[in-house]
Amino acid sequence: MTVTSTVDGRDHLISDQVTASGLVAGQGRYSAMCGRLVLAAPLVIPPGPTCLDCETALHRITIAATVRRRRGVVGRLLRGRRRRQASRSTSAGSHRAGRV
């Protein structure tokens, strides 16, 4: 969710969890993804420019999550491949030893 700050006039990105906590508190203060404390502007105020620090933080979180998922899938695939190759090399070695 984006919230326009009364302090700098920018739209800051706020996580769903922080948004819910802020709404329950009812004070109009939110901790943005960039780390700034945002005092929410009234909804009649037009949106401001997006905070580039918030976008950078969101991008880092997205990349980190993608890398973790890829490591999981790729790691499982590579481990399975290594196991198959290891079992082939040991069975081929014993087969050759038996023929001689």
C-alpha cells in the first residue's frame, strides 16, 4: 500500500502488516519500507511522487525472495542429478571389476 507523507509529500510503500497495525493504532503513523516514519496525509491530497528508497527496498526484498526460491528448486535438481551420476559411476565400476 502507498501512503502520502505530510512531511515530504512523497508516496511511501507500507507493508500490509504495518498498515494493519497502524490502522488499529489509529494515529496515522506508519513505518515505510525505506525506514522513514510517515505521517499520513488526508486522502483528499493528490498522490505525490513515489519514494525511490521505498522502491529500492521493495526490489531488494523481491530479489532476495526469488533467489531463495531458485536455490531451493535448483539445489534439489542438482542434488538429484549428482546422486544419479554417483550411483552410475559406482555401479559401472563394480560391473567392470566383475568382468575382468
